[in-house]
Amino acid sequence: MIQTKFQSCIEACLDCVAICNQCAIACLNEKEVAHLKKCIQLNLECVAICQAAANILSLDGKFSKDICKLCMEICNACAEECEKHVAMGMEHCRECAEACRKCAQACEEMMAA
Amino acid sequence: MIQTKFQSCIEACLDCVAICNQCAIACLNEKEVAHLKKCIQLNLECVAICQAAANILSLDGKFSKDICKLCMEICNACAEECEKHVAMGMEHCRECAEACRKCAQACEEMMAA
Amino acid sequence: MIQTKFQSCIEACLDCVAICNQCAIACLNEKEVAHLKKCIQLNLECVAICQAAANILSLDGKFSKDICKLCMEICNACAEECEKHVAMGMEHCRECAEACRKCAQACEEMMAA
Amino acid sequence: MIQTKFQSCIEACLDCVAICNQCAIACLNEKEVAHLKKCIQLNLECVAICQAAANILSLDGKFSKDICKLCMEICNACAEECEKHVAMGMEHCRECAEACRKCAQACEEMMAA
């Protein structure tokens, strides 16, 4: 089987791509969109890094650990922002924060491997 | 839950991104790499379209069905090429063909939805 | 020189990637952001397709004409939306519409080649 | 005009995306493809990071300097590998090394800004 030791990290990154895009669009459709600008921007930044990390890991790239380190940082920043909106009942932000934390965790484990 | 009606199609596209990248690198490391050029090129083309399709679907884009149509075609072309190498024992091509066919199927179902 | 016959089309697609991202963020920072949702969503959709088109063309992919056809359609849709905001003084939308029309034109020429 | 202070860095990253893809395919079509594996793999890794950097910069992302730092490192690694093949007459590697060095330089300047 094509199974790299990084499979779970790749999957966490790809999940994060989809969920961050979905969170960005859901934020855009909230009445309070003006308060969610920073969230949308971080969502999109998170999509970009998670996509790159998934590609570099699945290409078995030389810089896999380096991209995971940066991916972890961006995912944590996005999660932190999303978490601010959970109390306001934004379910998409709750889910997104969860996916970002999970991805950050997977990146950290990958770096320690 | 952020659950679009296209969730399973997004997941199939993202699986295909990872597996096509992995197949490209595995082909590159085969002794017969010279015979696998077309396969590697289609793998990379498939990564590009599946990534775009996953993004457009998760952005709930207006052109979701159009990108799925093209994604289905490229996935089928990549699967067809990979299937030629299964008899030669290339497990990565077998797995890649399977992921591509699954993605093509998910795209077809999405278009019919 | 690595010069494909598609060089100008690749460049137009890549320009469009950067300008559509910049337009999305500029829209997000407008006071009227609530009226610019559709524009932001199309900007992001346009980024996804232009990125895929640039990749497939530069990989000399088999489906180059097909991706250009879809890229042309999405670029025209994005331009049409952006053009609605030019009269409101949104310079980023004027520039984005221009880049999208130029990319659509380059895709059309590439398809005719 | 949508002109970020990072415009020249964004352009250098996007140039690098196209040229690295083209170098990967050109390498794949060389008779000596078996000796160019590492080059192709680095080309693809470089595409992934340059794409992410161009996206994050054009989104005016919070992590712009961080992604530029990693982009600089990967571009230099890809350039170093490509430069080994210039003496063998591989024009695509010469051009690719040039684009990678230029991108690394633009990233360095951006980080210092």
C-alpha cells in the first residue's frame, strides 16, 4: 500500500483545507460578516499552507518537517480566532477550530517522528 | 455541522490529491521510470484538477458541477493509465487507479445531484 | 528556453491568481462587505481554477484546452461581477475585472491555437 | 491600484511555479530521467511552496514573512540541484535555477522589508 508514515498528517491537512474553505464561506454569509474579516483571512491563509503541506508530505519532500512546523503555527492561529466565535453560536467556527487543532497536533506528531 | 451535500465528493477529490502525488513519486523511484512518464504527467495533472475541484466545492462555488465534469474526465484518464501498470506489479498504480475511479464516480454522482 | 506555446496564457492565469486574492481581501475590508459576498466568492473560485489552469498548462497536460475552457468561463463570470462595483469607485474590482478579462482572452486564444 | 509592497515577490513566486512545473516535465522527457529524480521531486516541492507563498502574500496574510523564509530555503535547494545539470547542457535546469534564485532573492528582500 502507498502508505507513508505521514498518512494521518496528510489527511488532517486535507480535512483542514476543506473545512477552512467552508468556514470562510459560512462566515461570509453571517450577518456579522464585518466582525469576521480576520477569521476569513486566516481561514484562507490556512487553506494555502495546509494545501502546501499535504502536497509536500505526499511528495515525500525534503522540507516536510519545515512545512509542518509552519502549518502547525498557522493552524493554531486560525483555531484561536475561530474559537472566539464559538460562544456566539457559530457552529462552522467550532468545527473549523477543531479541524485546525487536530491538524496542528498531527503536524507536531509528524515533526517529532 | 458544516456539511455540504458534496462532502463525499470533496473527500474523494482530496484523497486523490494525496494518492496521485504519492503515485508520481513512487513511479519516479521505479527502475522503469522511463516507461512511466505518461503516468507521472497524468498523476500531476490529476492533482491539479482534484485540488481545484475540492476548493471550488468547499467554497460552494457556482461552477461546482463544471469542475466536477472535468475532474471526472481527468481522473478516468489517470486511472486508465495507472491500470496498465497493475499487471507489472505496481501496487501504487493499483491504489491510484482505485482512488481515481472512486473520485470520478463521486464527481458523477455530484453532477447528477 | 523553456517556452511553451502557452506562455502568455500561463502568465495571464497566474496574474489572475494574485489579483483575485487581492480583490477578495480588499472587498473584505470595504465597509459594504455585505454587498460584496458574491464577488469574494467568485474571486476565490477564480483563484482555484486559474491555479489549476496554470499548473496543467505548465505541465503540458493532456487536458490543457479543457481546463482553459472552464477557466475562461469562470474568469468572465468573475469579471462580470467585479464590473458591477467599478461605478462605486472600487479600484480593486476594476483591476480584477481587467485581469479576468485578459485571462479569459488568453484562454480563448490558447483554445484556438 | 491593488499594489502590495510585496508585488515583486508575488510575481517571482508565480514565475517559479510555472518554471518548476516546466522543468519537472522537461526532466521527465530527458533520456537520463533516472538521474533527474531528485531534481523532479524538488521541482514539485518548489511548486507547492511557491504557490502557497504567492497565495499568502496576495491575501496579505499574517504569516507572510514565515512562508517567505521557507520559500527561500526550498528555492535555494531546488536551484542548487538544477545547477548540477547545467554543465550537461540542460537548458531547462539553467532557467529553473535562475527563476529559483530570483525567487529566493525576492523572498529575502521581502523578509527584510
